[in-house]
Amino acid sequence: MDDLRFNKLLLAVNSTLPLGWLAYDWYNGGLGANPIEYFLRATGVLTLLFLLVSLTVTPLRKIFGWNSLIKYRRVLGLYAFFYGVVHLTTYIIFDKGGDVALIASDVVQRPFIAIGMLAFTMLVPLAVTSTNGWVKRLGGKRWARLHMLVYPIAVLGVVHFWMIVKSDIFWPAMFAGALALLFAVRFFTRSKQKQRASSYGLRAE
């Protein structure tokens, strides 16, 4: 097995371990008085965590030259989608019993549910088009523009989390700070790229 396949296997094992632990604790009654709420909160945090980790790949490449990380960015994004699916499925099936009318009422009455649904809906096309085949079909530039949706999705995810916790905002604030840092790094690196391009243009003249 080559290094890439081994690293992806290692990433897969470590990425699914949290779900295994949650399932084990749920089965053994270790998720507290409201296991559904605990499971929902945990899978939501895991969705946001994998989303932000996938967003760190590009800054790390540009700042430290760790170009090999690009091979794992899509996998990290897909695990964000995977945990998003688990999170949404738990809400629909276990929390609301699959009652469409109850879910619709929840979306209308509780804005954070609507924001979470919107974030997940926007995440679906990114997961669907994550393959090399879709890169070829859409073309590199169009594919890259589509996948820029990951930034507003991350913002919506942080807002969704923040609105849920209400008073204890420590962890949502940590995610918000990490996302703000990622935006700042992106702005800084893009500004540097534009300055370089402008400098080369002047030299060419």
C-alpha cells in the first residue's frame, strides 16, 4: 500500500471513530438524560469541525508549502457532509419521528433550524461534485467557483451553532474565531497574489 492510500485509510479510521464512540455510548446509556439532543449536538459539532479543517488545507499549502495536503481536502469535506447527513437524519427520524408537518413547523418557528437546513442544502452540490469526473464536466474555474460555497456554508454553520447554545457561547465563539482567522488568511494571501501579479505586469511593460 502506498503512502497516499495508507494516509487516507488512517484518516478514514480516525474520522469515523467519533461516530463509533457516540453509538457505543448511546447503546450503553452514556449520553445523559437526553441522548438524542446530545447526539445531535455532537454530530453537528463534528460537521462544523471537519468543514473548518478542510478549509485550513489551502492556507497551510500557501503559507508553509505543504502541497501534499491538497490530496486530503476533498476527503475532509466529504466527512463534513457525512456527519451533516447523520446530524440531519437524527433530527428527522429520531427527534421528529419523520413527521413532515412537525419538521416544517419547526423550520418556520425556530430560525436556527432553517439556517441549518439551508447550510446542509448548500453542502449537497459540493458533495455531489467532489469527484474528478465532475471537475472535468464543470471545468476547473466553474468547479472552483461552485466550491467557494463552502465559506458561506461555514458561516451559516457557526450561526446555527451559536443560536442553539444561547448562553454558553464558548465553543461557538471558538469556531467563529477560527473561521474569522481563515477568512483573514485568505484575504491576506489573495492580496499578496494580486500584488505579485501586478508587479510582474509592471516589469513586463
